Amino acid sequence: MDIGTKIKQLRHVNDLTLEELASRSELTKGFLSQVERNLTSPSISTLEDILEALGTNLSEFFKEEPDEKVVFTKNDFFIDQRNEHTIEWIVPNAQKNDMEPILLALSPHGSSQTMNPFDGQEFGYVLKGNVDLVIETKRYHIKTGETFYLDGNCSHFLTNPGSREAKVLWITTPPMF
């Protein structure tokens, strides 16, 4: 860990000059400058004084934030192949997030699972082919490049009325798949 740089960043976040931090921590401006440039290392006691002046403590200062993964590749996907459709979970462990995206491939004349009523919303984008969105007794025909958006308060599912595979990017919030 680059202690000096982290102290300098905290000082800037707190909108303090070196002189103000020196005054608050009862250290010299020159010493703090050397610490920030990693030319010297403070003792634990001195570091505690600096951190107290910056409104934090040793525990918070050294707490490592895990890098959150934001880009996912095919190697991260999980595939569930069924008779009439295939689901690709394109964001691993998305059930812990606010929304869950999947890629749904529907076999010719195949159907997705039925989504039972839930308190949430769904969005879909037809990437390939045509699908029918069936909401209770209503049927909506959706073509490549078209989208759907609905509340999850009614049971519904997708079917592929065509003779070629259809593919849909389907997102629910909260996660339901």
C-alpha cells in the first residue's frame, strides 16, 4: 500500500492544505510533505495522529476495498440448456444485484419458463428472430430489434412461433431467473 499517496488523497478529500493538516495533527508541514512523497514513514502513533486529523482511523485506512468486477466475458457465463430453450446467465451471481440479465435462446416453436407474478419489472430486447410475449390471455408479437417492458404482476412467458432460433436479452428487477 502506498501510504503517502493515500494520506495525500485523504487530505485533498478533506480539502486541507499541508499547513492545516500539520496544525491539526501537531506535526510539521515538512514532515507531512515527506510522508506524502514516501520519503519517510510515520510511526504507528504518528500515523494515528495524522488519520485522526483526517477524520479516520487505522482500521478504515488499511481496509482494502475489493475490486468490483464490471466486465464479463463468455468464460464467466453460466449456461443452462433445456429442451425448448437455453438460458445464459451473462452476469455471474447477479441474484445479489438489483437486476438480473440473461440471454434466452428459444428453439423453433419453443417456450420459456413461465414467470409467476412477482413485485418487479422486466425488460426484453429481441436480438434474433421473432417471439410472442404471452401475458395471461394476451399475446404480443415482437420482432428482431423490438423491445418489451412490463410489470411482473401477471404470469407470462415467451414463445418462438418461427422455424428458426430466437434470441432475447431479458432483464428482471429484482432477479427472478
